[in-house]
Amino acid sequence: MANRGNFSGRLGFIMAAAGSAVGLGNIWKFPYEAGQNGGAAFLLIYILLTFLLCYPIMLGEIAIGRKAASDAYGSYKQLGGKNWGYLGLYGILCGIMILSFYNVVAGWAFGYFLEISFGNLLDHPNYGTFFSEYVIDFWDNLIFSACFMAITAFIVLKGVQKGIEAASKIMMPALFSILILLIIYSLTLPNASAGISFYLLPDFSKINFQTVYSALGQAFFSLSLGMGALITYGSYVNKNQNILSSAATITVMDMSVAFLSGLLIFPLVFSQGQSPAEGPALVFVVLPGIFNSMGPIFGRVIGGGFFLLLCFAALTSTISLLEVPVAYFVDQKKWSRKSTTWLLAGIIFILGLPSMLSQGAVKMFSSLPFYQGRSALDFVSEVFSDISLPLGGCLMTIFIVRRWGTHNMSEELYQGNETYKNSLLEKYINFSIRYICPVILGIFSILIIIDKFYGVDKLMN
Ligand code: PFF
């Protein structure tokens, strides 16, 4: 155990876990999900679900990891026996598959950084066309996402403190600063207020089943929950750390970046007269417009800076995604950290190729016959993230309630926070883990599966 590595302290853990949470999910996915699902109504449900379900789940994951001081598989096995270990393996599989498509999108962001800073992207007459042509460019995508995976592997193999923690401590504050600057600028644009109303004034008639489950999937993805990433990071946390306050800080930081990204994007969307329901292309199509309006030099600097920071945010997340399977092989199979990291990075990169080729480059991957003609990237992200993460969270609460015991979870949380004992918060957390989480997540997991494969509306008609 001595050489598993540890975070240096409270700040190190918070920055690394917040780095895992804050990523493409906040800046790329959150705005387009909100844009497609009613804006403010989505935001409201997202915030509600985060407090109701996600915060307790995050506490559960960190407590499991710190108690067992092992990887996702080892932790479940140690606290619950071999069969529960499979739940850890399920999480590791999700991590591998999420990283496979995540790395592709991170590669787009990396390419955009280069194209804006050093290429001619901002002079292009139509950013929508640029994006659709960009994502089918095989070589660019291959090279950029290979670079991204290599950088991820390089940091992961340096270990917990020197790699993961050090990288996050620099990148997170930089990201916050540039976001704030861009928001101030975007709020001064004409018609920005229409974007603000869309984003902040809820229209409750827009809330339906899909709004709720999209918000649920988004919250889990964004907070890196449901697949053991925080079990793994929790295993590197010192016993005297206050998990309750660290988890609260991580949650608030993650929500703030998502919230701020919306505050940046929607005024821009409306000031340029575009549709907020653009889908995954949203930030790639809308943002270049504002950078262009800043003038040729300033636009390159700020635009390049933004996409560089998006890469940083993505990088602290890809690091955590890779760390989950790496920790498993290092802890359980006693493989060396170095070869495990490179081997897994290579395999996961190859697993991502169908997603990379699914944006129109190769027809077979762009339109999957068994998935309502949708793309491989949609398939992987929806199956292993939208469906599997809430399900993983549900199974984790069942593990705590039926096997490990909520009293043991509480015991773990007392360490570092004596005042938690018998507090109202403790009662609430236990109630949520016992009843709210398993019931709501269980019901939604089933409905989401039905909807993704058959369509819930068909079921109702
Ligand atoms: N939370 C990351 C994001 O919002 O971009 C994505 C992610 C990272 C999901 C790590 C799951 C995970 F374990």
C-alpha cells in the first residue's frame, strides 16, 4: 500500500477531483443539452438532481474508495466480497468506453485550438460547414486525438502527486479566469438578453421525461459519478480529510463551470441569431463567430486561448478516466504503472476509432442499423454514459444499503468531520442513499434503456 500514492492534501484532492469533473461535459455537452432541452427548465432540474442524488452518491464513492484504499474493483471486493467486485469491473469498462469517445471530442478541441491560433478557421465563411468538414477529416482527427491520448498517458504514468495533482492545480484556475473574461465580453453583445432569458427564465411546459433524464445523465457524467472514478481518487485521500466539505466544493465548482458555460454560450447564440438546439456542434459552430468579431489578432489569441483551456479541462478528465483501469491493473494484477498506462492508452485509442469515423467519414459507423440509424459516437456515449452511469450509481447505493451498510459509510465520513455524527445532514444523506437514489435511479435507468432503444413515446402510444 505504501507506494500506491496519495494526494498531498485537501487542495490536491479537490483540484484533481474537480479536474476530473470539470471537462467537456461542462463546456461542450452541458450547453448543447440545455439548448436542446428547454434551457432554464433543464438547468433547474439539473441543479435539483445534483443536490438530491449526486452529492450523496459522490460521498458514497469517495467513502468506499478511502475505506478500502484500492481501485474500483478491489474496493468493492474488499468491502463486499468477490461478486460485488464485478460492479467495480463494470465501472472500469464504462471508464474505458467513455474515454474512447471522449478522446475523439478532445481531439476536435485540440484541432480547433491549432486552427484558430495558427490556421484560417476564423476567416471561413461558414463555421457550420467548417465543422462538418472538419470532423470527417481522417488524418487530422487521427493525429490530434492520438496526441491527446499520449499526453494523457504521459501525465498518468507520472503518478498521483507529480502528474495528476500538479496538472490540475495549474489548469483549473486558468480555466475559471478565461471563462469569466469571455462571459463579460459576451454579455455586451447585441441581443444577449434574449439568451439570458432563454437560459434563466424557466418555462415549465418544456419539462418532460426527456428533460429529466437528459439532466440526470448529464449530472452523472459531469460529476464523474457512477463508474468508480471517485472510488479510485478517494483511495488516494488521507484519513483526516473532511470528505463532506471536499465533495461539496467539487460539486459546486463543477456546477459553476457548467452554469458559466451556459452563461457564455446562450448570449452568443442569440446575438448571432442561431438556434440553441444545434446539438453537439454547438460550441464549435457558435464560438468562432464571437472570436472573429474581436478582430484578427485578438480573436486568434482569445479564441486559441479558449480552446486551449477546453483541452486542459478535457485533459484533467481524460487523466481520471485512464487512471480508473490503470489503478485496477496496477493494484490487482501488479503490472507496472508505466507499461499498463501505455498499453491501455493504445487499446482505448483503437476502441475510439469507430466513434472517430462516425461523423460521416465511414457510413457503417455513421448510421448504425441496430441503433435507429444513429452514429457510433452516439451509441457509445449513450450506452456507456447516459444509461450506464445512473445505473452504476443505483447499484452502488444498493451495495451500500444491502451489503456494506450506511452506518459504515457514516463511520468513514466521521473521520475528518466529527460534527457529521447525528447531524441533520447525516440523516438526509442516509435517507437519500437508502430510498431516493435507488428508487429514482432504478426507475430512470429502466426507462432510459427503453427510450434509447425503442423510444418511450412509442411505448406510450
Ligand atoms: N466529468 C467529465 C466531464 O464532465 O467532462 C467526464 C468524465 C470524467 C466522466 C471522468 C466520468 C469520469 F469518470
